[in-house]
Amino acid sequence: MRRLGLIAFVFFISTTTWAQFRSSQGNQQNSGGSSFMDKIYFAGGGNFGSGTNPNGLRYTYYSLFPTIGYRVKPEFMLGVNISFTKYSFPDVFAPYRNSYTQF
């Protein structure tokens, strides 16, 4: 029952999250008065976690997701996201210790 509640909570949070932008110049942004640099935005996120794989080996990972974009209109934005993830397995003996990097 707890798992179902957690899944419902995560679904609720993910569907009610909104990104907002407030211009200090009022409606000048709608009239095209903003410069190119005012329309560039940066965003991103990241993760950290650990667990056990099917073979019983522990692992840890972290991820970074930087984003850069351009605000075409206040309600329409284009952007590029780059994903970086690194996994490591601390239980493996030193000569065979593995880590994986993904882009």
C-alpha cells in the first residue's frame, strides 16, 4: 500500500509542476523589445542514487542534465539538453573495479 501511495504522490508532483518566467520589464517581452541575451535561458537537474544489481553487487551513480535554450515567445521555448551519468561498483576487487560513463 505504501508503494502505491508513493507512486501516486510522484505522479501528482510530476503532473502539477510548471515552469514560469516573470519579466521585470512587464509586457516589453511580448512586443519584441527584449535583446537576444534576455531570451537565452539555462536550466538543468541531476540525480544521485545507489542500489544492488541482480548479481548482488552494490553500485552508486550520479547524473547531471544541463540545459540551454532560447525563448522564442513567452509560451514557446527551444532548448538542448545534455545528459551525463557515471556508475561505479565499489564491491568489485580493486584490479577488476569498473565504472561506466554515459553521455
